[in-house]
Amino acid sequence: MSQHEQETNSDSGIFVARWENRFGKILSPFEEFLHRQTAGGLLLMATAVIALILANSALADTYHQLLSTYTGVVFGDWSLKMSLHHWINDALMAVFFFVVGLELKREFLVGELANPRNAVLPIVAAIGGMVVPALVYFVLNPSGPAAAGWGIPMATDIAFAIGAMALLGTRVPKALVTFLVALAIVDDLGAVMVIAVFYTETIAMGPLAAAAGCVAILIALNLSGVRNAIPYFIVALALWYAMLLSGVHATLAGVIGALAVPAIPRYDPKRFSAHVRGLMDDFDKAHVPGQSIMTNINLRTQVQALESSVHSVEAPLQRLEHIWHLPVAFVIIPIFALANAGIPIELASLSDTLSHPVFLGVSLGLILGKFIGIVGACWIALRLGVAVLPKDTRFTQIAGASLLAGIGFTMSIFVAQLAFSGEEDLLLVAKTGILMASLVAGVGGYLWLYLTAKPTKS
């Protein structure tokens, strides 16, 4: 291809390859699609279906053998080896919890939960949506190994729930979506606390002390104003390993590491604007007409300084959340679903599964428990005057959102893995209940909101 063909618009100072505009027109809607929660929810649904197919096909043995394969890292006499399944649940999910931690911190600092008046309703709703499902489960499973699963129906899957609501478009007000996001964020915080307090096995004090030391270093990095992400990553990795050895679930290292990430940028907007204007003046002075930036070291230096300045006006917390959101939503969570949603379905024993107390506790907890807990808590808070409905939102829509909150999936399966570790039969029944409840809650919530809502102006 000739230089003229590569630079079709060089006279205007814009260098565009012959096919670039056409590909740009194709990719732009796709890129926009990727940023919507709907895409994450659809991909999660697809991987869950694939896992179910694999677990009930001729490839079932290969599927389970692959997940049981041991692999790891070896340095001399030191080694860290786990099954592929454990690497996914203990390591990859730590990154998921890292993003959850970033979302929690941002939400409480500048998001919906930062305003006390706006925060009351989703916080109260989340508490009701955690307590009542746990009670429903506990009533049906008051003792024995099955009782450990009370934390399973407490969770809400953000990607699925928001994805289902996003499909409704303008039929639901934006404030209702914000309410559900805030509710799910608080729900995640509750799940993290439950995992830390109630699903921790025997604690090894030596590694736990090392973990405490890592936390102290993270706090020191934050207080000293370190904004480079690399030191935080290194210390968080050490924290993850220490917690893995301590008995406290290692994924919590992701949340702790995220909470230590600075939320204050280096430059405020006014200082950034003045700094960039100075750099642009230097850029203009360094420009030599007809000379490419590839051969002008002064121009390259100014461009790199501009890039550094852009990073300095954005808080590290925001930048990391932006960077990691797509990999988590489109790689890590689907891999988790692929590894954990593979449930063998035996029609001969299906009736026994559907009547099992664990299945009933999980499914009724997610569907009825979430609905009663969220609606009831919101009704009480509104009656007492301590909370207000989101803008342009009716109480019937809150009820619809409470059904969608019954989509537990990712976090529920994660808690089930912890609750029934070594109890494969109970884990299988619990996963079946999660999938069934998530399907009913998703379809039911969507239909409720579709039938009761009216299209709103965008």
C-alpha cells in the first residue's frame, strides 16, 4: 500500500487508512454494547448454559477432569499448587472482589451511597434483602450440615440483575436502575462480611499476622500519597498469599487491596488545565512543519508528559475500576460460571432434588425472601419517613426491582462453594436451587416491570 493510500486525509492533518472509517463504523456500536451491563449479563448466561451442556454431555468426564487438574508455580523448594477449579475460585475471583471493593469505595465516597438521604432506601432494602432470605433458609434447614448454607440466598448478582433491567430500556426510570445498583453494592458488602466472619475455617496465626502486616503497608502507602498502582499490586499479592495460608478466604485480599487504593488525584481540574496548556505551548514550539513525530524527540517527550498528566488528574481508584471492569465482566466472571455452573441433571432424582430442604431454602430464599425482605424494609422506611422514593419511581417498581434482586448466581454460587466444601451432594442441590431461582426471579422481575411500567423520556 502506498503512502497516499495510507494517509487519505493527510491534508487535514488526520491520517486515516483506506478502510479505517468503515471498520470504525462497524466497531463503534459493538464497543458501546460492551460497556453495557446487558452484554455482561448475556455472556454470563451463555457461559452458564455452556457449563450445563458440558456437565450433561459425553464431555462431562473431560470437563470435570480439566477442573480437577493440578497446576501452579514452583521456585526451588517453594511451590504453590492448586486444582484449576481452586485457581479460578481463589485467585481469579480475588480480582473480581478487587473490582467489587473499588465499586464499594467509589459508591460510598461520591456515588449514590454518599448522599445520606439517597442512601437510606437502598441500604435498608439491602439489609432486608439479606436478613429475610437467610431466615427463610434457616427455617427450612435449622440443623446439620445443611444449616451452613444460610448465607447462599443473601446475594444479588449485579451483572444479571442490571442486565435484565437494562433490557427494559426507557420503560424504567434511570433512578430505579441506580437504586438497584446501590442495593447490589451494599449486598456485596454484606456478602463480603459474611464470608470473612462466618465462612472462615481454622485460622493460622502466623500467616494472619503476615496478612495484618501487609494491610499496614497498604495503609502506609495510601497515607504517604503513593499513586502508582504497582506497589499496591505487589503488597496485595503478598496479602492474598498470606490469607490463603491463614485460613481466611483469600479473595478478601481483593477487597482490602481495593479499599487502600487512593481516591484523590494528583491535580485538581484547575491545576490540570493550567499544566496541560503549558505542555501544549511547549508542544507547539517543538513542532517542525513536515517533520514526523517519530523523528522529533521533543514532540514525543511532550506527548508522554501529556499522558502522565492525564493519569494524574484521574484518581487511581477510578482509573483502575475503568481498566478492570471489562476483563472482570467479560473474562473472569464467565470463566467462573463455566467452572461452577456445570450441574449434572438426573431426571430420575429430579423430584428428590426439588423437594430437598436445601433446594427449597435457597430457591425460596432468593425468590420470596428477597422480595419480602426488600419490599417490607422499603415500606417500613418510607412509612417512618426516614427514606424517600427515587426520582420518578413508583413503589410497584421497587417491588419489581426486588424480584430482580433474587438473581443470586455468581456470589450465591461462590458462597455455596464455601458453605458446602466437602459436601458435594449438598453443593449440587444448592447450585440447582440457585440456577432455578435466578431464572424465576429474572423472568418474573422483567415481566413485572414490563407490565407495570410506562416508557419514560430519555
